[in-house]
Amino acid sequence: MKKKMLFYAAGIVALMITSCGKEENGGGSDINLDNPTFAKKTVAETKADLENSGTKMVGELKSLNQEKGMQASVMFVSLMGGDNSAVAYKFKASGSYKVLYAVSKLSARPQLKPVLKAMDEGEDDLTSLLDSFDAYTGVYEYDFTTESFSTEPVEPSNSIIFRFPSNKENYDAQVLNASLEIPRPQIVEGNFSLVNATALPSNIAFYIKVDGVTALSYTFVAEYKPDGIPTKVENTLTMGTWEMKQTYGYSETKLSLNYSFKHGSTNIISFGGEVKGNLTKDGVENAKDSTWVELFPGEGYYQYDYKFEKVVQNANAYFQLMDIKIVGQMDFQHLVPIMDDQNKTPEQQAEAMNQYADLVVVYASNNQAIAKAEAYVVEETDEWGETHRKVDMRLIFADNSKSTLDSYFQEGFDGLIDEMNSLIAELNQTYGWKLEPIEKNTQN
């Protein structure tokens, strides 16, 4: 793994998701993005705070590794992995299993992306679980002799329930002290023409109990337009005092998406944004401009040019890691035509970016700025010796000093690497994995 990867990637991701608008601040309504108030700290101090945020995040994740819900989900996925019984095979195709699988991966790779990805992808499979849900209801127990779950229920139930050992110690003692329960999913019926369906999931849940106490829970709630477009989706996964949440909202003029990963009141990672514009089918169609290209008298073709800025006028976004937050906004309506104009020089494009877009790194606890991003023109020489000019981004700090993203995030995060390697060692010891430590001497 590259030494600068964690925070450098965070900066790049934030630059990419802040395709945003000048009207509102995603996750930063109290921040003046044009003229932010800078924290009274040196560049070195802000860099140290950035590293400390990363090490604190890893420290929080170490406690996540000890959650009973985490250990039980890892064990269940492991036990289910080689089970080819009908009920196990069906369950492994469901969205519920995908979320559990992602949670187990969160132990191996402490990041939120795989869990959120599973939440997104899982929705397509939830209705298939409902199709045959009633045929599989009952209680299934793990059989240590066959190393698989029972093919038939050992007890009747209105839910699908799996009993299994919660961790390696209980597996060795052959104690079924954990259970995974899936209540019958709820659906809404209609003629959902856009998605070619007559039923869509409206409420999905599953729970893991360890020694009779709920250690993990997951809920999915959704609402839809008559054609099947979701207008509201909320995914929530909790483990003890941990919570991972995804929310989605849609109307014809606004689309919002937010993610959060918290330990109690402590933010670990959160990001999201809001897009405003004409977000309808007609709006998309009206964004197409056609030009007749004549090849010969009376013969030719229409050339279509898609004007993205006619659909999305403005947007805002944010990315937060512990107490460090990146907030951005961009005015699509005015910026995109300039960036698409091939007659504009790089200097004109950089000037337009600085006029119609803002990106600020702040302390989330007080909204004071660490740095503000600025577009500027750089010259690069390729392998054939030719010089090219392009628009790039750099950071401006409180003392008016400037630094490229690459140089700011490249060095000085040895403490974070030490903490990450400590976490990797704990995961290897807990689960018998063989994860490789992160090298410190890699610069690129």
C-alpha cells in the first residue's frame, strides 16, 4: 500500500465528488467557502492534526473488531461459505447475506465502502428472497458433524433463523450461542414500469443475537414513485454503539445521497451531497442539442451534443474523516460551458474554476479552515520532450503558502502507518488471517 494513500485518496475523492453548486454547502452550511475563517495553526500543525485523525480512526476501528456482532458475522459468513444446502444456497444469493459478507470484510479491510456497496447491490436480490421466503421459514442449526446447516428446519418459525457459534471459542466448544433472524420482508405492489416490476421491497430487516442479546441489526426502508423510481431509501446497520447509515432522497428538482459511519457520537467517516436541477426524463431529453451535418446536398446526419449543465445546474458535497472535513460546491450552469470550450486557454479555465467552484478543508468541530483549494496552470514535459500546459489543483494555507496535493499528502504519516499495522496484526491474530503490513518506504 502506498504511504500517502489514505489522505491523498480522500483529497482526490473529495475533488471528484464536489461537482457542486454555489448556492448551498453540502454538510457545511456554516462555512463561508469563498472566504473561510482559517484556524490559527501552522501548516505543520494542520498536517499533524490530519495524521492524528487517521490514527484516532484506526484506534476506533480496533474496538469495532471486538464487537460481538462483528465476530458473529465473520463466523456466520465463514460457516455459510461451504454450505450447499438449498436454504443456504438461496440465502447466499440474498441482499441480507451480501451485507453480512461486507461486514465481515470490514474486519479485514477497515473501510466503509464494501458495506455501502453491498447495501446498494443487495436491493436487487431482496425481492428474490421474498419469492420463496415462506418455503424456507423455520429454524436451522449448524451441524458440527456435517459442517453445514441443517437442510430442514429443526423448529417451526414465521422467520428464517440460523443458529450457529458466535466465534472460534464457541465453535471449538460446539456451542450454538448465536442466531441470525430474518423476519418476512415487506413489499409494495404496483405497475412499476420503469423497473419492469410489480413488487418492490419496502421494509427489510435482519438481526444477529449473541447469548440472547441483539449484537447486530440491519434495516432497509424504501418509498417509490408510481413508475418505480425510489424517492426515499434508508439503510441502517448497527453493532452495539456503532452505526453505519446510507440515506437517499429524490424529487424532480433535487437528489441527495449521504453516508455516515459513527461510533457513538464520534464520526469515523461521512460523505455525501446534493444535486439540484431538472432531474426528470424530459429534462434529460431537453439537454440534447442536435445539429444537422450535411455531407452532400440533401444527405447528411444529425450530430447530438449533450448539455449536462441543462440537467444539473448546481450541487454540493462533503467528505469527513474524524474531525477533518472537505466541503465543496460547483456551479455547473456557468462552469461547464467554459471548460468545454476548446478555444479557452488553461488560464481562462483555471480562472473559471476559481470563480464558479470552491473546495475547503476544515476542522469539523469548529468549521475553521485548514486550507482552500485553488486551480492553477502547470507545465508538464512528456517522454518525448514536449511541454503541455494543464489545469491542476493546489492548497492555500492560512499563511498564504501553497502546496500541491501530492507534496502535502506524500510525507509525514508514519504514525498512521504504525497504527494501521497494529490493527492488521490484531486482525491476523483474531481471525487467523495473513494480511501483509503496510510499507513505509513507498513514496509513489
